[in-house]
Amino acid sequence: MLVKADVHSSIWSINYQAARDLDEWTQLQRFMPSTIPGYWIIYGGQMHLMPVPRINENPCFWYIASNLVQDSDGTAKPLFTTDTDSFLLDEQLLTLAMIWRWKQAERQACG
């Protein structure tokens, strides 16, 4: 997730509040204040929301993915390692990124 990111509610005009650390999360679980829409934290590789969102609510957030390559068996990974690997994003983006890096290495204008 981004360093500065908010978790947005799809039904409330305010955002979820981030728990500062696991100690605060534990306190919130024990003495949940009545706030709307609630709190969030990431631990154990998963995002946790409290209280559980309503059935018609879709919390959303921006994130950065580090695995942009897909292996021939469908596994996502961070780097190209075989000829059968494919880029998960638009191929034009990969082409433009390679041109930009080449120009940067050659100290050419990147505009």
C-alpha cells in the first residue's frame, strides 16, 4: 500500500481511519468506539477492517504492486526470468519505460 493512503468507503463521505499500530488495533477490538465507517490496519499480509463493512459497501484504496510479471503457469513475480514470461500491464507501458530508461542512461532528454 502507498505510504500515504486512505481507505475510502463507498457509502460514507468520510474515510476509514488507520490504526497506528497493533496495540491501538487491540484496544479498538476491546473497546470499539462508535465511529463511521470504522478503522483499518494491515497485518499478516491482509487488510483488516473494523467493523465488518455492510453488505452493500465496497471499501477501496490505492496500492503498489511489486509483482508485474506473470510466469507461464500464471504465477506473479517481480522480474522476467524466462522467455515465456509476460508483462501484466499494458505492453505499451513497458515499451515506454524501456525507452525512458535507455534515454536516461544515455543522458538524453526524456521529454
